[in-house]
Amino acid sequence: MHFLYNVSEVMGLNYNIIRSNRKSISIEITKEASVIVRAPLLATDKMIASLVAKKQAWIDEHLEIIR
């Protein structure tokens, strides 16, 4: 299994991307209020950024709960 890791930003939100041998993209909010996006190896940065932008309200809501 391969893991590729990088940090990206959409609309002022920093998030970590972990790429691995999987089929879907998921968004995780950690206890430390970090956003982690798990994505397939072949998912483009544009695809990931689009999903993060689409889920921005959900992410903000959950970050607010943790903070």
C-alpha cells in the first residue's frame, strides 16, 4: 500500500491529503482540529479541492464543535 502525503489549502482552510490504494475520498476532523482528506492515488488535486469546497460548511461546523 502506498501513502503520499501533502498539505493543501482551499478558501483559507488548510488540510492534509493522504493518498492510498482506496476507491473513495473521505474527510476526517481530528481531535486536534486538523482536517485530513484521504484520497485514492489517482485522485487529482482539483477533484480533492472541489470536494473540500463542497463540504466547507460541514467542515466548519465540525471544527467549531471541536474548538
